[in-house]
Amino acid sequence: MPIDPSTNLTMKSITPSSPLLTLVVELEKGTTTQNLLAQFHPIMKSLGYGHFEKEQDDFFLASKEGDGIFTNETFVFAEVDANSVVINIDGHSIFGLKGAEQQLHKIKEQYESSGATAKILGPDYANALIGNLLYTSIPIYTSAGLLVGLMYALGGFRMFYFFEVFLYATLGIFGAKTRFWVNERRKQRPVWKSILIMLLAAPVLLGIVVFVFWAIDKYA
């Protein structure tokens, strides 16, 4: 079944975890959003998800380990949005989009078999790209820039380090998309605090390393 290309309100907000694909399960007469959420656990269990968490009364999480060494743990979030339940999959990159689509179709089919109306919206490349740029790429590259500046100020800067730092920063962007923001979302930490963590991560790490070497040199 093709993905519905239409735009929906749930796809318009730009967040650190703006999804490429969203499954929207709509209310039918005689049902409530809590009825729909109650079906989430058995549906996900039938699809092989064995880890479940109730983050809030209207926010559920299911996850399962990756199938191979190069496969990340997959997280499926279900949350109430007005008169519907919105389900999306985190913990995958754009290269895992087909697998995420297949999983959402399986969830959709099970909801529809119980009489609910469901549709998949997306892929919403624009919001996902903007969200990744604003909340992940810019903070991580800024942190890398601060690290290079500190290295230069300490007199340990080499041009090779510049490329090395930004290579690791680029890898960090992919890692943040698949791991960091998933965990931050689970912890329900304010976005500004999460961005601050990314901004300070590299400089603080360098500061710890410099302090350790200074202490060894002074007291050894």
C-alpha cells in the first residue's frame, strides 16, 4: 500500500526527533485514545518487541535490540495527539527508512484489523532535515569548533587535528540521530538542556584530559 503523501498537522512541527514517517491511528465511534494505546502493547509484542515503558499516561514506548552488529536498537513511540494516536520509529537513519516503513505498515494492518482507521504520512524529508540541522548538526559542529579553539589556545593545535575533530563530529551527528535524541526523548529532558550537553561535550572532555595530564606531570 503506498504511503499517503498528504500533509498532516502532526508532521509540521520541527523537533530534534522530527520523523520521516508517521502512522496516525484515528478514533472511531465508541473508542477513545486510551483504547488505542491499550492495543499498542499486544501489537508490538506480536511484532517481536519485548521492552515496554509507559513514559506518561499518553506516551508509550516499545523497543527491541538490533538483529545484527550493524543494526541499532529500534524504538517505537506511541503518543496521543488531539483525537488520534501518533506512532513513529526512532533509532534509525534515512538509510533505514524502508525497514521503518515496513514496520509501520505491519502496525497499521493490525490496528485496521481491529476496526480502527490508520494512515501513514510521509516521508517528510524537509522537517526531518531542518530538525537535524537545527538541533543536532549546528550544536555538534559548534562544539567541535570550540574544541579546535581550545586546542589552538593551549598550543597543541595541528592542521591534521582540525580534520580529525570534524570527522568525529560528523560521525557524532549520525550517532546523535539514532541514539542521543532517543534517550533524551525518553528522559523528557528540555531541548535546550540537551543542546547544551552537545555544545559542552567536546570542550569538557578536552578539559578533563588536559587536567589529568597536568596532574600526572605535576605529582608523578
